[in-house]
Amino acid sequence: MTDRSKKTTISRRTLLKGAAGVAGFAAGSGTLLSAPYVHAADAKVLRYLGTAVNEGDEISKKCLADTGIKIEYITATTDDVTKRVITQPNSFDVLDTEYFSLKKLVPSGNIFPLDARKIKEFDNITPVFTKGELPNGKKIGGQGTAPWKVLYLEGANSKTFSATPTEYVTLIPTVYNADTLGIRPDLIKRPISSWAELLNPEFKGKASILNIPSIGIMDAALVVEATGQYKYADKGNMTKAEIDLTMKVLTEAKKAGQFRAFWKDFNESVNLMASGETVIQSMWSPAVTKVRSMGIACTFQPLKEGYRSWASGFCVSKAVGGSPKLDWAYEFVNWYLSGWAGAYLNRQGYYSAVLSTAKANMTEDEWGYWMEGKPAKSDIKAPDGTLMEKAGAVRDGGSYDDRMGGVVCWNAVMDENDYMVRKWNEFIAA
């Protein structure tokens, strides 16, 4: 989610405004639009910088009720979040960001590693983050910036990632998911099972790929591999020659009229699919859910080559160290992992970092649908009570083990990132 346009106010997880119906934060303003419940002048306040992935008015209200901590959201694009951390570390307290951003953020020295020993549920965090495997022990793909590669630092003030566990954690894990293509099965009318279909001439003028270079190029690489043209050593860290090859394939497809559009945000992707302008495209789970909530057939399609994954977590600004806000930050993170927030996020199609506490805050039917791939026994509701799926529905891609077990690569910042972005922009302008 880098290189988000300025006009894009909410990240891919705009389900928090869309299908889940959670509104109330002013993007980029640093304030909530509806916060009349805050009265005490001496309230514990944390300025929360992030991209909306873990945000929501209901979360902030529940946090205040349970802990007395007032959360002030500062919502920005991923790229702008990174810039703010590097240039304005005093402007926020808690940072919510993706693991792939750490290769840019840690060298700045502007984020403060948290002590794993002070996180009550740390030992219960899914091994997807800590070991690169499912709870059942199955190893999952590690191409790109997999969380376990950048989870630990060598010391309290270190700018060097540790290959082995230490008590100093870059980001306390919160949420993650597995991404794939969205399709309109009512318009395609045949099975789709491969990333290669994105460039199938059958869908000329009806396909779309997201215009966020660091993610779009990885979707493109999955397509290139699926068509048998090339096998990458690491799709998340390409050489210049591999970047050139990938962009050549995309550019040829573009010039042949394959793509209807290149979207940058949630609403664009929803509108393209809901209107039928596209029938197959890069898509995010909540956007598929949003299209379905409009009564339009849309599938978050499992593909035989696997999923591209992303993961987020919390840390704090270096300015928080030594102040009372550090204690409040630990209290907030511990609350976040205690289950209510995890269940809230699970109900939107994400996965909580601590599965056990989230499960304790969900009904058996909810857990069966979202996590175990079971048909819903009753209607599945969004956190705000609106209908998401009718009884009998089965989650696209099936169970947690099936979906996360199919991850082959993670969002990443490449060593050749500047070169890649330049080539991507040339492709968009071609």
C-alpha cells in the first residue's frame, strides 16, 4: 500500500466505512467526527497514526469505556504515514503500520521497539508472525517482507533486525490477511483458477490491476509465473532485469487493450466490479464483500498459485519513551489483543493476531464461518448489525488453514524500490 494518491483518504480496509458501516473518523484530520463521550480533561490520550486498517469509531469507544484511554486517529495513506514517521516523529504516539514499511522506518530511529515481556498475550500470537507457519505447523510462503523476518530487533536501541527472537519487537502483531483476485462469476460464467486469467484475451478491456506499485508488481509477478514465462527467486525483491521483464509483460498487455482501469482505492475497485466495467481484477476481501452487499455476485477467488499476504502491527514514536504515554501505549496494545477488537476485525474478513482471545468473543457460528470454512448456520452480520452473508454461505477460500496456508508471498519494499516505482510509472503512462 505504498504510493497511495493524495485523494485516497482510506486504505484498502475501507470496509470500516463500507460493508461494516463504521464511520466517524476524519481522514487525515487526527480527530474523530463523533466523540461526545470524552469529558475528562485529564483523560489518557494517545494520538494514533495509521491507514484505517485497525481503526473505527466503535473500537475507540470500546477502548475508552474499558481502559479510559482516548484514541485520536490520524488517518493517512501508507506512503504519507511513512513520511510522517520519518519527518515528524513528535506528531504521533502510537503507530499502526505494515511490516513491509519497517525497512524504511527502522533505519530512521524514530520508532520505539516494544518489550514483548510486557505484552500479556505475546506467547499466544499466531506463529504466522513468529515462525512463518500455521498453528498446525505447516510452513507458509516467505517471499517478500514476511513478518518473521522483521519482527525482532537486536536490542532496545538497535536499527538491525534480529534473525532470532529477542524481547525487542518492531511491531506487536494485530491483523493480517491473504489477498487474491476478485471476479464477477455471473459475467464470466466459467471456473477461474489461475492468476494467468488476469491477462487472458477473453477479458480484454474487462480486467484491472491496482495502481500501487509495490503491490501491483507482485500481483503482476504472480501472473507472469502462472503463465509460465518466468520463475522468480523472490517476487518481493526483484532484480532490475526481473522488474524490466515484469513491466514488459504488463505494458504489452496494456497496449493490447487488456486493462479497463488501474485503481488506487477501495471505492474505485468496488465501482469497477459493481458496474460490470471489469469482471476480473486485483481486489481486497472487504471490497468483494461490499459488492456482494449490493446484491451483485462477486467472488474473492482462490487460485491454484496461492495468495499474496499483508500484515500490520503497533509500535510507538521514539518521543513516547520515558513518558506516561508509554505505559498507556502498553495498556492499549494489551487491550487490543484481549479479544474484543480481534473479534471485531475477524467479522470483517481479516485475521486477528491472537486467535484464542478473538474466538472467545465470537459465537460458535461466527467462528465456524470466518475461521473454519463451515457453512453459516444463521445469517452473518457485520459489526454494525447489517447483513453480510445469508445462512448457508461459505467463506470464499474456505478455512483459515486453507487461506493462510496458501500464502506464497508478502507485501514488500524491494532493494530496487526506486527503480521499480520509476518503471511502474512508465507503464501507467505508456
